[in-house]
Amino acid sequence: MSAIAGVLCLSGDCSSREPIVKVMEALRKYPADDARIWMHPSSALSLGCHALWTTTESVGEALPRYTESDGLAITADVILDNREELFEQLGIASRDRKGMTDSELIVAAYKKWGDSSPRYLVGDFAFVIWDEKRRELFGARDLLGRRTLYYVQTPDRFAFCTVIQPLLAIPGVRKELQEDWFAEFLAIPMMLDAIDVRATAYRGIWQLPPAHSITVKNGSVTIKEYDKITTPKRKLNLKSDAEYEEAFRDVFERSVRSKLRTRLQVGIRLSGGLDSGVVAGFAASPLRQESKKLHAYSFVPAEGYTDWTPKRLIANERPYIEETARYIGNIEEHYMPFEGRSAISEIDSVLDMVEGPYKFFENAFWLTGMLEQAKQHGVSVMLNGSRGNYTVSWGDPIDHYTRLLRTFRWVRAYRQLNGYVQVMRTGKSVIFPIMARQAYAYWMRSSLRKKRSDIPLLIHPDFAARTKVIERLMDADVGLTAYSPDEISARNDQFERLSVSNHIGTAAAKMSLPYGIVERDPTGDPRVIRFCLSVPDEQFVRGGVDRSLVRRAAKGRLPDMVRMNIRQRGVQGADWIYRLLPQWKSVREELDALCADPLASHYLNVPQIKKSLRKLGEQPKLEYAFDLDARIAIRSLIAYRFLRRWV
């Protein structure tokens, strides 16, 4: 992916090139095929692009680009997925289509649709256009936030960049902690980092939210939502199961093919499950037609690890991955045990990449490790299926039957439940109490969300009170009690709550940037999301089988060992404590130092950290891998290192 930047002088001496030069110098640590600066004749505006030529069309492209006849200048980090549709909508002649770059398509879209142009674009993008006639900057970030765009404004300048650190070179910008953001990070017990989609960890440095545009004119900054993903009121109504399966294959194949567009090699994070498996099943054949192999990178547990997980979970998915690769074909497998790497070995490097604290420590080391390996293989696009649980493979039978129960469709629930108990070889006497508990939890949810959390929190109570973070989070209903929302609410949150897309997209973009690799997720394509949201719930739960639609549609694309595996699920990262045991003494020493440091105790709940450490003991048990106290310990260590390194 490319990195973009720009500086707009608002007052004072505008003749100096120093601000944009410093910003572009800070981007030199990232790989690039070209790096350029364009300055407006008045010297008040400068744009930069640290460009990677990922697609065939982008080779030799000079960005930023200014067209004098239009009075438009653009800098962009973009891969568009709906090029053919845009060609037709924009009336692009056939002879001009083959070599037309994605940035040229954006300019053409802007000329036709103006500020509404981003809603016509499908793909991953962040771009900024200077419109000479309007005397304004206009930019946008893609619908799911797969690219990043940060900005800052001082009395003298407005500046933007793909990453945060270069903006600290702008005169008047200071490195200060944004306490409200940090309070949200510490107080939210789940993976989400913050609910404020504009704020960052640094005071005065802001992020453009997903699905939003930005306009800068006469020193005024306007942020506007240009589109959103919502659940349609009317569901898709097809005649048969076969038609739903064909419709799924059509939209998903279109999504996968569009994400294979690169002049180099394609990789995939391949597990033994449905989501990445079905992506591989649809990607391998088109790549064979281009005489390319699909490079598959798969995590396997460290040598010597003994699986402690229940039988319904699979810590080592290698047999399923091998069967997937064998069945699909045209896949080059890379099994990666990452010996010597652990949850703490990568903390400092990941802090640098994401420019702030993070929570996904269990898999951070293998996410970066796969990118390192893929770079050596010439991979420029890395596929994944990270949002598949809420799109292509959505559909939990118990939750579905519970919805029928609480909406008084008891006869239908009883009849459909017959298939489930037969498939799972259990009895209704076992399932009905589970359904009743879920229904009760749903009915009580509106009152429970207003209760104070009984979950141990990482944030210091005084810091929480000072920032009023608990009140903000409870009003936002982000899950501060032990009660989880039903699956419908969870899926709606995935796509309607911008903070979720912002969290997922930002982490993926910034971790892949140092490797010159673009992370692409066909299961999170807006076309796929909207299709899956339009499909009736019954299509996802058929004959008692969960995730039924993708299982049926993937017939012939995935081996039955994987496609019809209904009793077990893979769980990656279950060995993270095992990997940490040789280093546990030094981890304890650092955590003890944390507990004695006034900087940490100003923000972190030190009494809770000490309590968690007492539970973990001198050698934590392997089964603590998914324990909240173990997570508190490591997350506190990450937060502490962030405070010491960045604040």
C-alpha cells in the first residue's frame, strides 16, 4: 500500500518546503517504488505520495498528479474493485480502459459526482483532491476503513498523512496523550480499542472515520458521512435454496477476483476453517489462469505444545489445512510454528507499527511473521477472511431458534429444532434450557446494560472517574457487563458501529505498511456484506446445520472434511502462554516494576494487576490462555510500554 501526505498553509510564511519535506522523509522507512512532492504555484499547498505500484496499471504512475485543464490535483492510496462498473457509469471509452489508473478513475468520478463520488467507489482507498476552482481540499476514506488517513490543524497549517508519526514534524504539533481515547482503550474489556472513531492516542491528531469525507476550505474542516451499511428492511426473496447458493457464488466470486488484481504474487492467511478456506477455494483457480500459485501462510502451535483445549476446539489445524490445499490445488503451503516468538517478543515493533497500544497480543507475532515471510516470496496482496463470521459463514442455530422462541414462533422453532438435535446427536431436553437462558438474557439486556460492570477493568478508578469513561461506554452499549448481545445485535454492530470497522481496518493497514503488502478481505467486501445482510436468516441455518449457506455454496470448492465440519472449530493462539513460559520470570519482573511506577499507577488499575498476577502465580497454567486475568497482565504491560515509549 502507498502512503500519502499533504500540507496546506493557512497563514504566515507559505514559501517553505520544509514541512512537507520532513513529513515525506518520515515515510522513507516504508517500502516504495516512487516518492514525489507536488507544490501548488502559490506554494500554499504541497502534496506527497510514497507510492507502491501494486497493480499493473499503477506501474510508472506519477503521484501526486495535477491536471491544469481541470484544476485538480490528487494524491491517493487506492485499489478499486468495481473498475468495470465505473467505466460504464463514467462513459470511459474502451480504448482508454486498460491502462487507466485507479487514481484517474477517482478524479473522473469526482468530476461527475463531486462530493458524492466516494459512495460510487468499491475498494480500499484514502485520497485527497485539491480543487482549484473551489479552492478546497476534498478527501475520503473507504466504507470499511481499510485505509487510514490522519490529519492535524494548527493556526498556520492543515496537514494530513497515512500514519501519525510524520505529523509530529508539523510546527506547532506536540506529542501529548489524548486521555479520553486512552481511557476508552483501558476501560473496554473486549478487543475494541475505542468508540471515538475520530480520536487517536495523541491530542490534536485526528483520524478520518470510515465512510466519511473531509473538506477543508477557508481554514474550516468539515467531516461528513457519505454512506453506511445497514440491514435492509426487505429481505431477498428467491425461489429455491439453489438460487440463493448461486447468488452467493456470483457475488463472492466477483469479490475474490477483484482482490487478486496485482502484478506480483498473492498470499492468504489460511486456517482450517470455512472463512479463509472458501476464499482460497475461489482464488486458486483464477490465479492458475495467470500462471500464479496461491501462497498460503498457516499458523501451527510451537513444538512440544500439548493441546489442553476441549474436544470441540482444534488448536492445531494443520490436518484440515493440508486437506484444503490438496483438494483445491494450486496452493503453495507454508506452515509456521514461529519458534522463539511470543506475545511479548513483538511488543515494541507492533507499538511502532500501530502507533499506539493494542490488545491482539495473542496473534500479533504471527501476523507480522507471516507478512515477513510473504514479502520474501514477492507477495503484494495478502487475502484473509477476517470478517467472515458475520457475513459468509454467519448463522448460529441456537441463536436462530431462540429468536423464533422469543418472537412467539414456537411451532416453527420446535420443528426446526428437530433437524439440529439429529445433526448434533443430542436431545431437546439439553437444548431448551440453553435457548431459555439466551431468550431471558435478551429480554433483560436493556436493563443490564445500565448496570455497573462486574468485569475486572484495567483502568484506574480515579482515571475512569476523571474522564467519565464508564458513563460514555455504557451509553454507547459496548458491552461492559458479562452479558453478550444476541447474534443479530452482534452482527449489526460489526457493520453499523463505525468503531468496529475502524479498529479492524486501521490495525490491518498499519501492520502491513512496513512490508509493502496490501491486506484484502473478500468476506468484508461491501457487496458481500450487503448481500449477506439481505439473505433470510433461514438460509444460514438449514436442516439443523450452522453456517449452512456457505457450506452448500462451497460444494466442489472445499473438501467435505472442512466444508461439513460442524462439531469442531479451530482456535489459533491457544499456545501463547506455553510460548511465554521461558520468559515468564522477566515478564513478572517488568510487571512488578510497572506496579511500582507512578506513571503506570496514574492510569492503570495496579491493585487489579497485582490480583491478576497472584492468580497466575510463578508459572501460569496453559489453560489460562483465554482467562481475563492473563489478558489483563499482558495488556497492562503493552499499555505501560506505550506510556514509556510514546508519551
